[in-house]
Amino acid sequence: EYIAMLDEPRRSEIWQLHELILATAPGLKISMWSVGIGYGSYHYHYASGREGDWPPLALSSRKQYIALYASCVNDNGEYIAEKYKWDLPKADIGKSCIRFKHLTDVDLEIIKKIIIESATRDGKTYDGTKKPGSD
């Protein structure tokens, strides 16, 4: 429903990214979050005592751009989105968000790598299955 409400060409671009996420990390449960479509869920707990649940991946259509939210850090403690900053020169990249105007502005092979890293911890996806591509 979320994607269907979008105008073209954004609807097609978000749909293509949604399909790429589903194909790359098929075990992640889809749900709506405040940021948009969430894929999977994990529970976080900060040393300050703050805790909650959040999706390791999320996709959102914003007024001026498409946003792909990647889980903050990988198993090595690196911010996933920042790690690929130089591979996505037309995107605006923060610690956990990749923003771009059009799907043609990003390399989908790099986006697949980001999806896999964001969807996994310790070699397993957030649904407990084996990491995609680790056969």
C-alpha cells in the first residue's frame, strides 16, 4: 500500500529496491516503521539503559530523495553506509542513511552488498537463517 501511493517514477524505483531487498535477504519480515518500510527487526540496548527495537534495513520515499537506511554497524564495528561512501559518489551518505534522487544514481551491486551486511550478524540473517551468498 505504501509503495502504491507513490507517484511515478518514484513508485517504480522504490518497488525495484523493495524487490532487490526481498531477493537479497528473503527471510527478513516486512513491517511499517516510522522511517518507512522496515525489513527485519533487532533489539538494541545502550549502556545508558535506553533500549528498543529497530529494523536493520528500511526504505523510504522522501520529498526530495529516496532513503535507504542501513543498520548502523557491521560485525567489525564499521558504519555500513559510510563504508561504501566512495562507491556511491552521487549519493548523500550519513552514518546509517543513503540518500539519492534516482535509482540510476547508485550502483545496485553495491546496494546488494549493503543489504547483505545490514541483514546479517555473525554470519546469520536476523531471522536466524544462513547469510545470503554463504553457500
